[in-house]
Amino acid sequence: MAGAGRWSAAGAEHDGEAARTGFEMTLTVSGTQEYVVAEALDAKGAVLGSSSAIPVRV
């Protein structure tokens, strides 16, 4: 998402967050989830957009 400085993933035992490193990125979260939701955050942490629930592949 244009303008996104960080990404977060909700649905994990502990939500994860990572700095943007390019168009595609990987974010490792702890625990075993069936689904997560990814959010694009601006520099102040406000949500710019979010994905639908994404099934986790193990």
C-alpha cells in the first residue's frame, strides 16, 4: 500500500509489527493461528488499510 511505513499482523498470540522493507515482506508471529489480518500503518501508527482474514500456511 502506497504511503505505508509499517505493517502489523493481528490474530497472533502477540500481534507483530515490522518496518516496511519493499513491496513484499515477511512478518513472523508467535503461536499457532488459523487466520491473521494484515494492516498498513502510517508513520504515526494510524491504519491506512487492512486485508481480509488471511489463512495461515504452515
